Amino acid sequence: CELAVAGPSSPPCSPSTRSSCKAQAVVNAALDKLQVGVHSNLGSCHSMEDENRVHRSTDFAFCAVFDGHAGTQAAQFCRDRLHLHTLASAHFGGDDAAARLALLDGFRQSEA
């Protein structure tokens, strides 16, 4: 599973948070230009076992590829649930460390 997450906007800038505000401005600028495409290639397989999920809003993007590994059921299960559990995490919307915790929460809830 490959994931990329960019988080929601930070609180208003102040002198003490200026560097994080600059980082958020970079993320927002990237999201404004973000274009996502999906391509599937069966190769020598008889059916496509991989799934993908792209979930965008104005302040974040969640992009994932789920490898089926000899079947589609687990990949489809994760495609339908992982992003929702990650977005529902209390950690979602923070810095990089919080995003990591949100992803871990998403995996834990998906496996529950």
C-alpha cells in the first residue's frame, strides 16, 4: 500500500508559527496544482487485483494504491475504509507526526 497525505490548514500565522505557516503555504500551493491520474496494467495477470483511492478536498489529498496479492477482496476492503478511518482519527489535521499517527489509527480501525 502506498500512501501520500497532505494535511488541513494550520491555525492563523503568528510570529512564533511563521515557519509552519510558510510550510502550509507550500502545501496549499501544491494542492492547488495537484492533478491525479490512475493507470492500470494487467501485465501477465488474468485479472486486475489492485485498487486505488483518491480523496481530495480543498486542504488535503489522500492518494493510495492497494496491491491485491492474488485476490481483490483485501484491496477493495482497504480502498473503501482506510481513508475514512484515517480522516476520522483525532490526530488528523496536525503536523507530519500527527499525520503518521492518523494513518496508524486508520490501519488499526480498518483491521478491527
